[in-house]
Amino acid sequence: MYNLIIFGPPGVGKGTQSQLISEKMNITHFSTGEILRKAVSEETELGKKAKEVMENGCLIPDDIMIGIVKDALTHPPVVNGFILDGFPRTIEQAKALTVLFKELNLTDIKIIYLTSDDEEIVRRLMKRGRSDDTEATIENRLNIFSETTSSVIDYYKDNEKVYTVNGVGEVDDINKEIIRKISEN
Ligand code: AMP
């Protein structure tokens, strides 16, 4: 059973790696970005609120995000483990997640920290071409990562196992490295 969080800057490959890991380890992939994009395309209440914020590359308010993740982890309950992708992005979210894990009795959480340099990230995001991958939005998302989200890793470093993996290279090599590290202990 693996209870995983994948963390790192936008465009580092969290989505791709999460997908592979969820398939190989038979665990559930929760992507907050995917949940939000689905809500936007289905024009739900959440989607209407989220659309503009996402288009600008800003963060959705913490209380909304915490509600989404609580719901995802609870209905249906996690059975064989999970990989959480895109959350937490703020210290408030991280604190709420700690409480939630306790409530749900989810233990032995491992954090995969995927790293890359800014130049590589901009190159990848420009290539990806998602609707929020414009130059201005990318710049904003990178700024938010360095100003707000990056400190989330400090929140975890004393209490959880953090596995740092270089996210630049071949998808398969990076995947093997992640699995090797998290399987070791
Ligand atoms: P992602 O697919 O993870 O890059 O997320 C796409 C967009 O969804 C982000 O740029 C944010 O606008 C929003 N989003 C996803 N996860 C979160 C989160 N944990 N907190 C706030 N906003 C989020």
C-alpha cells in the first residue's frame, strides 16, 4: 500500500509520472488540476468559480481545494493507496491535509519531490499547449510556485519521507528512479 504525494513546479511531469505510478502500483490517482478542469468543462458551480482563476494561473482558494480533496479521499474510501498530484500548494492546504490523513487513518505518507530548472519548465509548458499554458500564465504560475508553493516542502521535511528525484530526462528513467526510491524504505 502506497500513500503518495507528488510535489514539484508546474510542468515538471507530475501528471505523467502519477499516471504511470498509479497504473503500475494499482493505486488511485487524484489530480486536483484534472478535477478542476472537469468541473470547468461540465460548467458546474465549482467550474464557474474556477475557470477565470485557472486561466490566469492563480490559486483556487484553500477552503474550496481542501473540500475537494476531502471529498476525493473519502468517497469512495481509499483502499489500495493513492497518489495525490497538485495538492497541497499552500501551507494551509498542507496543514489541513495532515488533519485529514489523521481522521482517515492514512499513515506512512511518502512525498516524491520532482525537480527541474525554470528554463526546462518553460520549454515544456510552451510545448504542452494546455489552455492555461500561455506565456503570461506560465510566468504567473512559476512565480506562485517560488513564492508560495515551494515552502510546502519545508513543512514536510521533518515529519514525512521526502524523496527528491530529478524530473529532467526520459519519462521511463525518471519513473524507474521514483519507484526505486519509494520501494527502498
Ligand atoms: P495543475 O493541473 O496541477 O497544473 O493545476 C491547474 C490549475 O488548477 C492551477 O494553475 C490552479 O489554478 C488550479 N489548482 C490545482 N490544484 C490547486 C491547489 N491545490 N490549490 C489551488 N489551485 C489549484
